[in-house]
Amino acid sequence: MPESSSQDPPPPTSPSTNYGQFVVDVLGRMTRTSGRIDQRILRRCIGLASSYLVTDVTMNAEEGMKTWRAGFNRLVDVMVALHTRQELEVETVSTASQACSECWSVAGSWREMDECREGVKAIATRLKGLLDANGKTYRGHAIYAPY
């Protein structure tokens, strides 16, 4: 096998992930094909939040936190709109609560992600605003609570 020289190009790198773009693509495809929000698909997107937190931040240290936060915030925007229209499902709220909990744990696992916890806290605060006055239920139904 020939030795590589300093003239050889670097090995190809994988493109960075971008949760914000992923969310825009999925929501766009969903509304173009059916004209409505399928909450089963919405929950799947929300359930990927912690994975995208890791990949967005580790693959793009400069912009990863922004792309992840943009994606999760866009999903919460959709949830708020569904809530306003009385269409938000309890399971979707519960999935979002679980995703926040997972993201909080992930962000606390690496020192480099400490600032991500502020993003998780901001999203969790928005979600909490959708809950019943007791802060533990949504429309009278229990939702996921980490403790």
C-alpha cells in the first residue's frame, strides 16, 4: 500500500446534521401531502430531539446548538398552534416532556454541552405553559414526568 503524502486530500467528512432543517423538511412534506399535521409523525420528530442534540452539537460545534434549538422550537410552535385549535393530543405533550428530559440528561453528560441546558430549559418552559394549572396534566390526563 503506498504511503500517503502531504499532498493527498483529507478523507471525506460526513455532512453535519441539522435538526432545524430536518424539522422544516418533514413538516413541509407532511403538509404538502396531506394538508394537515400528523401527530404520529410529529411525535417521531420530537422523539429524535436528544439524538439530534448530540449530532448537531458534536458535528458542528459552531452552529449545532442553534440548529438543534431551531428544530425543537419549531416543533413546539406547531404544538402551540395545535393546542390553540384544541387539536393537540395528550400523547404528543407527553412525548415532548420525555424529549426534554432526555435532552436535559444528554446536555448534562458532556461539559461542552452545558450551555445546551439553557435551550432545553427554555423549551420546557414553553411546554409547561400548555399544561393544566397543576403543571402535571394536560386536559386532565397525566403526562410523562421524569420524577
